[in-house]
Amino acid sequence: MKKNIVFIIVAFLVGGVFGWCLHVNRDVFSFGDGPLCLDGEVPDKHGCCEGELYTDMGDLGFNCCPESGGDCFPPIR
């Protein structure tokens, strides 16, 4: 019985340290670490680059469309 209690305490401590490490490192990976636009800039909050409009295309969902017209495509995530 004593071994089970020690195992539970050790497992709890290891899990706590692992969880703490994940919590501390969560801000290391930000949206800026993801894919970039062709000009090297970070997409806006919708995933569209400069010169693109976040557009509701009905059944196709929301897409980024060039302001000057042309093909629309899914936002960068």
C-alpha cells in the first residue's frame, strides 16, 4: 500500500512539472511563428494578407479575396 501512495505522489509531481512547462512555453509559439504572406509579413487576424479582403462566400465559407479581383483562397492559418 505504501508503494502505491509513493507512486501516486511521484506521478502527480511529474504531471505537475510537465503541465507547468507547457504553461510556461505556451507564449513562445505565437501567431507570428506560423506561415507568412508572400511579402514576408504576418497575416491579419483573419489570415488574410495586405490587399486582400476577408469575404463570406456562402457555402464555401470565409476566404481571402484580392481587392483588385481574382481568385479567392482559404485564409492562412
